[in-house]
Amino acid sequence: MTAAGNRFRRRRTRGDGEVRFGRMLAISLVIHGLVVLLSAVAWQPALHRPPTEIYRVELVSLPVAVPQRGRLTPAVVTAPERPAPPVNTAATKAPPLPPPRKTPTKAATKTAPLSDTAYDAAQDVIERMQRKQEIAEVKQKLKELLKADTRKATSAPTAPAGAEPGKDKDPGSTYEAYIRQFLKEAWTLSKYQVGSLNLAAEVSLTFDAHGTLTDYRFLRRSGETRFDESVQRAVLDLRQLPTAPGQTFSLRVTFNLKELLER
């Protein structure tokens, strides 16, 4: 049977080849698309892998249920500190430091004016020191003058300077000049401590045969307390005469402020 005679044989046309090529191209594209899709699906978990979480675990302690997140750093193990030996506070306690000495400033070093009471107290101390020195000198002079008397203690003492010998038999008249000089030297008072210079006081003195002051009293006061006290201090300084008069005698002494200040 020839080809011309086979009526069941399909004859090829020009468009059949193009159709087959198009089918093959479509199948190839589908296959390649599936391969690319499968490759993308396979590589997607690797591309989007979540970051690995790092946990820091201290090996020196017990594990915990929820570890702390953070960087992985080597744990630093510190050696336990040794307890310090007990310090003996009684032996090592340092003595307390003295307070810092303040340097006086110019304003602080300026001397404050003395009050009237402080001035009077300072003046009294100075006067007492001067009076003690003067009293010692007067007593020494009085002792030397009385020793010059060559007569016995039972006889009448030598008359004072300026008096006629043999007329005065009272031992008070012999000692009066010396006693007045002694009281004048022993008396001390500043004129600034009294309100007036017209002051005078009269005192009666009594001495026994041994020259001891046995009694004194004011016959007339000045009315100024400070002046009367200065008179009393001077009298009390004359408690004992340098030599014994040999008999009891009394005498009156007048303290005049103006005359006392003129010495």
C-alpha cells in the first residue's frame, strides 16, 4: 500500500511543527519554574534563621530556671577575703589631738578696756605689793632708829627729833613720829578712787608694853568707804612695833587725804 493510497495516514502540515515546539517550550518553562520554586523554598529557612540566643551561666553557682541573657564573658572568680585580725582598740587608740590653736587676729588682739571693777582690783594688787615693800623698809628704818636709844626699856625712850630731851616722859611721844611716818608710808589709795579730796579720818591706837597693837577704833570717819578702808589697812599693817616700848600707851592719828597725797 502506498502512501498515497493510505487514507488513514495523517498528513503533516507546516503548522504542526510550531505547535509541538510551543508545547515543549511551555513544558520546559513549567519544569524550570518548579525547580526554582523548590530551590527558593529549600533555601528560605537558611536565609531567615533567627539569631542564636546566648546565655551566661555562672559555673560557681547553681543553675537557675531562667538564665540571664547577655554576652558570653569569662567568669571572674575572686578569692574570698581573709577576715582582718581584731584590733586592740585600747592599745592602738591614739591620744586625742589638741584643738588647733587659733591665731589671734588684729581685732582679737586688741585689748578691751578694763571695767571699773577690774581696774580697782588691779590697782589694789599693785598698791598691796608697793605697800608691803614700803612697810618692810619703814620697819627696818624704825628698828634702826629705836636701837640707837642707849637707855633701858624701863626708862623713858629718846624724844623724837625736834623735841627737847627730858621734858616728855610719855613713851607714846617717842614712838609717835615713827608711827605716823610708818602709817603714812603704809597707806595707799589713788585719788581717782574717791569722789573728793577733802577727806579726813581720826583713829585711836593702843599698844601694850611689848609693842603689840591691842586696840584701834575710829574716832571720826571720813564718810567715804574706800578712804576709811585704806586707813584700816594701814593700821592693821602696824600690828607689832620693832622694839618694845616697856609700857602701854595710846595715841591718836589723823589721816588727811590731801596731806597723804603730797608725800
